[in-house]
Amino acid sequence: MTSWIPLVLLALAALLPLGAAVLRPGVTRGRREADVALYRAQLAELDREREAGRLDEAGHRAARIEVQRRLIAAADQAEQATTARGPAVLAAVLPLLAAAGVGLYLLRGSPGMPSAPYDLRAEAAARDDQILATLRERLASLDQRSDQARQGWILLGNAERARGNAEAAIAAWTRALDARFEADLAGDIAEMEIARGAPAAATPWLVRALAEQPEDPRYRFLAGLAEAESGRPANARTLWQALLAETPPDAPWRGLLERRLNALP
């Protein structure tokens, strides 16, 4: 399957709910419920792309299957909404949808068409930069302790991660955690810090995450990985052996854990 489809889904997932969060005040909603809403918007956008001739039937079908899979997964875990999405939110989302879609289309093009010239790709990237800059300005004007601002910073971090900008993603997520700590988001930061070669920066986040959820296998694995990447294989082995001893035989991460243990010096 062509590589641009997941990029479109990632960018829409990052930009659409962020626009809704910062352009419409007074709405509180869970992260998973927001996911459900944005996946529905993605399905509608895929239909428009097909009707406009920018997406063939095979690509459209594959992309819809993937989005529907994510929609079902998010719906299964959705939180109760305190308010319903109304027409005002859709009006706020549609301009961002168009901007994100045009920018990514110019950047990646259709599967059967030549790549866009460099100046068009640069123009699309500049538009994306402007969208995110505008959203940052609006987020900065919100009460930073509010859930609305926290959700906005989370989704802005998702957008920057999708663009490959780890430093900006971590900065945005840190702003979200300043409003309210969330172990899962702290784990995301730690994972990204390790991936970019900064295990020491990951450790404080993992300490906080493990203090809140000490049995979580993801945080325990990342704690061992941070030790291994910091040049302390003995500490990593101790942490991973303890995790392995408590890991069920059919756990999906068991194979990875065993390979990492065997690779330690």
C-alpha cells in the first residue's frame, strides 16, 4: 500500500481535533471521544478525495478500512461526553481539514502522478507551518490550567510528532502535563526522548509514570531501555528480568523483551 495514506491519516488525526479544541470554547471531552470524532471526519474527507479524483478506488477502500478499524477501537474505549458536537465545531474543523488535505496532497501527490515540484512542496510545508503557528497562538491565549488547553497541547504535540519534529512535540506535551499529569503521555515523552538519544531526559518521566502505574509493562520496559541506552546494562537486565518473570507466555511484547534481554552485553 502506498506510503502517503498513513501520513494523511496521521496529519488529519493531529490537526482536526486541535482546530476544534482551540476554536470552540466551553467543551470538555475525553481523548478517546475526540478520536472517534476525528476518525469520522477522516472518513468523510476520504470520500471527498475519491469524488474529486485524487484517490483511486483501491486506495480509498484501503484507507477507509484502516480508519474504520481505528474508529472501532476508539469507540470501544470512549468516555462519556459532557456535551455533544454541534454544527459550530464542524464549521471550525472544515477549514483545517481543507488546509491539511491540500498541504499533504501537494507534498505527497496522487499514487499515479509525478511528484510535485519543489516550490509547491515548500509552499505546502510553509502553509502547514502557518497553521500550527496560528494554533499555538490561540492555545497560548487560553487558560493553561484548563482541560481545553491541555487537550490542545496534546494534539499539537501529535501534529509535531507526525511531522518528525520531536523537540516541538515534547515541548507541547510538556505543556499539557503542566496542566495535569497523565502517565500515558509521560510514557510517550519518555519513548521519544529515548528514540532521539536522550535517555537521561526520559528517566524523570518514567519515574513519575511508574509511581502512578507501577505494574504497567510499557513503563517498566522503557525504564529498562533507558538504563540500557545510558550504558547500564546490569540495571536494564534486572528490570527486564523482573518484567519477564511476570509476563504471560502469550503477551505480545514477550518476544521483544526476550530479544532485548539476550542482546544485553
